[in-house]
Amino acid sequence: MGDAEAIDLALLVFRCGIGAVMLAHGINHIWGGGKIEGTAGWFGSMGMRPPLVQAWLASLTEIVGGALLVLGLLSPFGGAAVVGTMTVAFVINHRGNGFFIFRPGEGWEYVMTLGLTGMVLGAVGPGSWSLDDALDIRADLIGWTGLAISVGAGVGGAALLLATCWRPPAAPDG
């Protein structure tokens, strides 16, 4: 196995791992624990309006983005899904809780790490062992183009969503 194959294998494992994490999150938001209604209640408690729409939007974004990464299909858009959902999670839930995930309220190290992986996968691409390569679109979607899509669509989509749908709960009088 040469260097190119080793890189393709590493990218396959990496994108499938990140894709599986995103798929698991989306599936859990819909069918796990409190199901989609519980996710909507949680989102509503953090100020996302309308909560049921936001729960579905986040869950489906995670599922579709995760599937795109696993398949290596339109990879920068899968990366954008990761960047976008993690940016929203950072802003509405994790940013004020310190760095470490084990801190009360869960810190932001986990969402930062996942967000960065979405950005990197957008720029580097899925490797040769992907549908992007099989469809002969991989070269058109890596580098600056992939980076612009993953960061631009991810952060831009998150900013638009937050500006239009997030109404932070009022801080308790203290």
C-alpha cells in the first residue's frame, strides 16, 4: 500500500467516523429518549423558535450531513452541516460553560472539535474512495472551493438561523 492509499484509507475512516457521529446525533434527536418532542422542548428551553421546526431542522441536517460524509458525496456540504450545527450548538448551549465537556452544562471542546473536522473535510475532501471521486467531481470540490462551502454555508447558515429563530431566554434576576 502506497502513501496515496494510506491517505485514502485515513480519510475514509475519518469521514465515516465523523459522519457516524452526526448520524447518531440526528437519529437520537428524533427517535431516542424524549423523541423529537423532547428535542423540541429542549430547543425551546434554549430559545429556539419555533422549537419543533428547529428540532426537525437540526436533526435532519445532522442525518443528511452525516450520510453525505459517510458516502463521500458532495463532501463540503456534509462538512457545512457539521460546521453549522456545531456553531449553533456552541452559541446557544456550550459557549458559557468553559472549555471542557465534563464541566457543568458541558463545555465547548466537543462542538469545537467537530466543527473543525467539518471545515477540514470540506477543504481536504473525502479522498479517492468516495462517490465524489466516482462521479468525477472531487477535484472541483476540494481546496478553497470546499473550504468556502463548508465554512461559508455552515457559519452563514448558522448565523442566519440564529438571527431569525433564536430568542435567548431572559437571564434570571440576580
